[in-house]
Amino acid sequence: MDEEIHKLWWVFPGFKIEKMITGLDLPVNLAFVKEPTSKPEDVLLYVTELYGNIKAITNDWKVHTYAENLLNYEPNYEFPGTGESGLTGLCIEPESGDLFVSMIYEEDGEMKNQLLRTKSKDGLKMHSKETIIKDIPSIKAAHQMQEISIGFDGKLYVNVGDGMIKPEVAQDDDDLRGKILRMNLDGSVPEDNPKKDSLIFAKGFRNPFGAIWRKSDESLYIADNGPAYDDRVARVQAGENYGWPESMRTNSIFWHNLSQGITALDFMQNEEFPYEFDDELFVAFFGGSYQKGPGIKGKNIIKMKLNKDGTAINSYDIFVKYTGENAASPCGIAFGPGGLYFTDLHGEKDGQMHKAAGNIYKISSVVKEEGEIIVPYTKENADRCICPGCPTINECMKNRNEHLFCARGKTDCEMEKKGCLCGECPIGSEYNLIDFYYCSEGAAKQGKR
Ligand code: SF4
Ligand code: SF4
């Protein structure tokens, strides 16, 4: 474990943090290839750098320049301010390995948004690019076209900010700003979009920076930046209005009263962490722009559990928190092989007008010492637990999919004891558990049965 890195970042007990890459120039979002090979020279992930570069990182953690100088204007490293826009969203088309990226560009003295599709023969170097959509107005400061995702339906979903200066456009059905767009991979309008001949899938967003698809309900979740209040997470449904500029809470599942600079989000849904974290949502809060030190706003990644229906349980845990002295802060996050990875936009270099300081970190679970836990929280044990048939299990516990209390500890739901089945459970016998009612009392106890 690298002690220096652990002085810069506090991480949740049972996890460690490692620096995988340094020297990136404002790394924003990262995306892992669908099925990485074991060959050191093959691509593992891509990263967008805000000022117009895309880096390909191979399995041996070497950095390759996939594309560079994609911006057609001179960015200026001004944070906060006009330095905050550029090339941001990134998504890999799983079949071809092509990339979709979102960015702003200058035309006739005006800033606009565009979405590109890039191709490569070996995955390491772009050899062609085409524009999928363009001409959506923007400015050189924020609220641009952000994250892109491909849904379980094979369509492309594109988060577009409101452009900042006229937030009312988020409610205008003839304006693509402040919307989540849904399109075919060539940018054409799918026949089953909510409104005929319109790319608009949902409206009423401010600056929807992050997007992720949740397997368990096959839904799109987005992170949307509030003004000074109400950063939010929302589950996006066809034809729905999410309220901005009147409200950031409309149809949201979670909001933070004091804005923390919400950026990216991802679900733990491919066993990168122990099973007890299955389907938990991880959300990055960037904090204030170029805020130095640990700061009172953001500079952390939180984790929270959602109910099966996508509503939020009204609490969260800090999972990662910056504790150093510089402007480092988490921006993009993505689960990948063996853990959660995040970009650190500014890194540890002091001073604003600089390049090549950003990092990629990995957070992974530390294997617990033998004997420290009585009942491991594994899928296999969860499947054998007979709590789901117990009379004490109530609607709240069911809705949160809670069981295996001997491993996970007691519930936060209000509950009434109506009998306990632990004494009849094969796990109780296997581990010689005694005393029971673990949903109410917590920690499992071993003894002579
Ligand atoms: S711990 Fe015991 S009382 Fe609680 S739900 Fe499981 S079997 Fe029922
Ligand atoms: S001992 Fe009780 S809490 Fe543990 S797995 Fe069995 S029924 Fe579930």
C-alpha cells in the first residue's frame, strides 16, 4: 500500500487506493473496453483530456495518444471560467470499438456542440472521424454536451447541458439544449422516440455531466449539476420532464441541498467489489472549480444504495475523500477490472496555468484477514440464506433486497420481531451461529449449538 497516496486520499475501510497513471492533461471521463484481452499491448481503456486529446491506455498501463488537437480554438486553463469546457463525454461502441465523443467547437465566432464518432484500425490511433450531430449552441464556459451512453436498446443517449445563459431552453421542445437525446448510432431519429421526428428523449436538465445504465432495472441514471443548490441524480424515463429551470428536484431520486459539483456516476454491477456492494451507486462530487485543499464542498466519491424501483434510500457514505493540499479532485469514474477507477482532473501540481498533472486512480477491496469475519458476504451465501421466507422480513427490507444479516449486519429499516429462522438455516449450522435475530442485533456470534 502506498502510504503517500493514502495521505492524499481517505478511502472507505476495507479498500486501498493506487495511482495507475500520472501526467494526463485535464483527464475528464474514462471508459473501459467491453472485453479486455490479456495481451499487454491491447487497449484497456480510453480517457478524454479536456483540451482536445483522447488517450488510449493498454493493459500494461502504457499511455498512447489516440487523437490530439480535436478542438478548433485555443483553450486557456482558466478555472473557474472559460477553461472549463472542451472535450468531455466518451463512450465505446462495443461491437466496432469506435468511440463517440462530445465537444464544443467554434464556427463564425460562435461556440457550438458536436458529437463525433472516431474509428481506429488497432484501437491505439484514430484514423478517421465523422460528425454525428452538430450545430447545437454552446458557450466557452460550461453546460455543454456532456456524457454519452449506449442503452440496452442499442441506441445512443446524449446528455446536453442548457448552455448556461438561457436556462429556459431546457423546456423548449424545439431546442436540443437541456435535454437527454436519443438517436440511432448514425444520429438519425429512432421511430419509437417519445415525439415523432424529435431526438428529445427527456427534458428539463441543467448540466447533466454523468450517465450510466443500471443492469438491474435496465434504466439510465444521470448526474445533473445544480446552480448553488440541488445537485441531483435522476432515473431518466421516456418523455419525462425533469423540471429545470423551475426545479432541480422534479423526478429526481437524490439531491444535495448545497451543490457539490456532481460529475460522473457508476453502479457496482460486475463483481468488481465484494458482493455486499452489489448494485450500489457511486457518485463523484468534483467540488468547487479549482478548489485547493480538502475543501468543504465535494472532492469526494460517495456511495449509496437504491431501492429496486430506483428510488434512493435517504442516506449515503463517503467512499473516497481528498485530504491533500492541492486542486486534485475526482471527475470521471468507471468500474473496470478489479475496482473503481477515477480521473483526478488537476492532480497535485500547484498553479493553474499548467499541463500534464492529472491522474487515474484505482480503488480496490483489501482481502480481509482470515478469522476476521465469521460469514463471508458472498453471492453463494446470499442464495442460501433463508431470511427471505422469515415472518420478520417486512416490506422495507424486501424493497431493499436485504438478507444475510449475519454477514452484513443489522437493517436500518424499522422492524418488529416476529420470529427468526436462523436456527434452521444451513449457514447458521455451517458457522455454528448462536443468538440470532441478526437483522435486529447485528454481528453474528459463534458458540456451541
Ligand atoms: S435474521 Fe432471523 S429474524 Fe432477521 S430476517 Fe433473518 S431469519 Fe428473520
Ligand atoms: S443465519 Fe440467519 S441471517 Fe444468516 S444466512 Fe441464515 S437466515 Fe440469513
